[in-house]
Amino acid sequence: MPEIEFVVRRFVENDCEVTTVVIDPADAQQTLYGTVTQHGRLIGSYHCTDLVRQQGWRIVTATGEYLSLDGVELRPPWEGDAVIVLTTILTGHDQDEIDQRLRDATRPPRR
């Protein structure tokens, strides 16, 4: 049975440390999940719902709940989108600011 290789990768985005666990880094390079911290404080984590296509991400907040707005779970289509949400939107100072940032980001553009 072949041995499966995992690596941990870290990078900084918007003053946040992003840590990812990647399976098969030499070939497929599939991210299993990632965490985001800012100054040692957990902002949240994310994981993939479709490992084969690497799409359909779910975000878990620091309180352990899936990220939602007005009762609707937000599911970014790509890993980069999940990282952006965690490093820019969820770094707000209070829940009202975070909710407003989420509304602004998910509101359809005006024409």
C-alpha cells in the first residue's frame, strides 16, 4: 500500500497567518483544510467539500459554527475565496462589523 504524504504550509495574508494541510504535495496538491489566526487568535478554519475538484469550501468560525449570514450558510466556491473571507471579513472588531462586511461582499453589484 503506498504511503500518503502530507505537508503543512504557512503563509501570511492581510496580517493573518494561514496554515494549510496539503495531501500529496508532489502531485495533486490537494488542501484538506486550513486555519487562520491573527496575532495568535483563531479567526476560523476552512475545509473542502469536494476534494477531487478542490471546490465547494465551508468556513468554520472561531466559535465552531459554519459561517452564515441571515440564516444562510456561505460556501465559497474556491479555496482562495475562503482565505479572503477569513483574512479580510472575519477580522472585524465586532459582530456588527463582520455582518456588514459579509453583506457588502455578497450583495449583487448595482447596475
